[in-house]
Amino acid sequence: MQLDDLYRRVIMDHYKNPRNRGQFENDSVHVDLNNPTCGDRITLQLKLQDGVVEAAKFLGEGCSISMASASMMTEAIKGKSLDEALQMADQFSALMQGEPAEFEYEDIEALSGVSKFPARIKCATLAWNALRKGVVQVRTESNE
């Protein structure tokens, strides 16, 4: 099996069997984002405990790339501090620019081929941008 085929299978698995799809009933960080150029949209929720992502969930609609990326991201950030989650978001941005990057949660690397399709980068980064927005929201609220 070729690497591209393996990556395609990983992406389709996350798209068809998304991890952490749903929503929390209780208080959580809540972020809504959309990509108006293609119609992808996501609602990201984070449960935090002492600055650590205890759990993450998402709802949304969009292409296989955006939904698979959201699934992978919510898996990868569990148990990470907000700073660690932001560092992963930066690494993911580098990956989308074609730079090499390694992730503890290896499924993310399946999205590396997206860098060859500039129009799809916004799809892949939508959930990660929601994460960034959520961290800013948390930090802004805690400084009030």
C-alpha cells in the first residue's frame, strides 16, 4: 500500500467515524467558526481543568478534510495545556505550509498532503483556528 493511500484511509476513517463529535451539556469554552469560501463550519467546545484540556468536542458540516482535521485535533489536544495545544496549532500551520512536522498523535500527519492544494488549507486549519480563538477567549476572560 502506498503512503498516499494510507493517508487517504486515515482521513476517510476520521471523516466517517469522527472522534469527539457532539456537544457538552455543561459549561465549556464554545467557539463557532466558518469558512465562507467553501461553506465549512465548526462549533468547538473545550472543557478545561486548571489550564489543561480535559475534553474537546465538535459539531460541524463540511468536507472530509475539515471534519477529519477537527476529529484529529480534538483527539490530539486532550490532556494538553493551553500552551501545548497552541504549540500544536503552530506545528499544524507549518505542516500546511509544506514544512516537516511530527505529532504525538500521528494521524495528523495524514493531512500533510493538503499543503499541495492551497485552496484546501483553509479547510484543514478551520478547527485549529477555532482552537486558537478559544484559547484567546479563555485568556481574555481570566484577565477580566
